[in-house]
Amino acid sequence: MNFKLENILKKIAKENNLSLEQVKEVMDSEFFCTRKVMSQGVHDEPDTFLNINLIKLGKVYAKKGVIEKMKRSKKKKDESK
């Protein structure tokens, strides 16, 4: 685990009287749920992806322009092979 991330998790654990393992579980569960919801979106259709608001971390969303840029980049890479 990243040194900075571990220090942040230790600080959170201390402030909330939790063990480091409990804080890691909470963090992992948020990202697991986010991955599960985002994976339900249809590839190459940005409108099918849901916006997710993680209270302490902010919003997770798929921007149409970013997806289009990724598609162009992948197409360009495939053509150069």
C-alpha cells in the first residue's frame, strides 16, 4: 500500500477509534460498489453510465468527451500495429 495512503488511513482510524483493518474495509467496499455500478454501463455509450457521489471523496462519472478521446486513442493505436 502507498505510504501516504496508509498514513491517511491510520489518521482516520485514530480519529474515529477504529482499527486500520476496519478503515481499509470501508474504503475497499466503497470502491467495490463504485466499480460494480460503473461496470453496468454499456461500452462506447457514455449516457448509460451512472454518476456516483461518494460523500467524502466526490463524484465519479464518465464524461462523454473523455470516452470519445479514449476511443480515438485506441483506434489510432490499433491502426499503427
